[in-house]
Amino acid sequence: MEKNWYVVHTYSGYENKVKANLEKRVETMGMQDKIFRVIIPEQQETEVKDGRKKEYMRKTFPGYVLVELIMTDDAWYVVRNTPGVTGFIGSSGGGVKPTPLLPEEVEFILKQMGMQEKSLEIDFAIGDLVEVLEGPFAHFQGKVEEIVADKGKVKVTIDMFGRETKMELDYDQVLKV
């Protein structure tokens, strides 16, 4: 089974609540291997009022949330029964599983939001020395301990003040030395 993006319908104005509830449920129910990302499609907009610029995030599709998941019975159940969710788009009801978004639709929505679908190509292996590119540990070097391919993450051990510190980073946050 592969992971795909699905559109989930929510009560109007409940998008943030649904995102938070779903992320919490994924964690407490141990569904991290089936439900991956929850995104509220939105764009940054600028409004001029009384001569002042005000920037804010405008929801592109109010009442909808995108969820990246592997469509299994239990993943479907967890999302459908999250408070604030009214159902999946692309499901004819009666227990029929929904149709995922097409890759080009997902790419278009993410591009609108200034995000790109992460490419999961890596040029390092377990035991390799890598440099952290961003964040509080930028420019530190560490050893790759584990590669979590389905999440695009890598676990790296960095030597800091004579102690080993383990951290989980995205593929694009490290570079092979």
C-alpha cells in the first residue's frame, strides 16, 4: 500500500482544530506509520487598512484539510472519527473508501502554499558523516544512525561538549560530508 493525499471535509472554521485533534490522535493511537502529514491549504495575503500593511494567512479551501496517509481500514477510521471531521471528499458513502488526489493536484496546492513535495532521494547511508544544514545545530557534523525512509527522516548522533546527542532531521536538513 502506498501513501496518498486525501481531502477531508470539516465543519466550517474547524480546520485548525481538526488538524490539532488528528495529529494528537495519530500520536496517541500509534498511527505514525499510516497517517503522515495534515495540511490546511492556505496562502499568505497582504491587506492595506488605514495606511498600514497587514499580512495574514487566508484559507484557500475553507472547510477542507489535506491528509497524507496509507488508506487502511484503521487509518480511515481514525480520520473519519476525528472530532470536527464530516467525511472524506471522493467517497460515495456507505463505507466506500475515498479516491486520493492526483499527484499533479497535490503539487499544485503545495506550490500555491510555497511548499514543494519533498523528494526522498538521499546520498548517504548508515554510518556516514553528515553536516546539519539548518536549525540550532547548523554546521555541526554527526554520524547517521538510522534512516526512516517512509517519513523522509534521518537519525543522527552529534558529539556536543563531549556527549553524544541524538536527533531526528529531515533528509534535506543534512548533507553528506
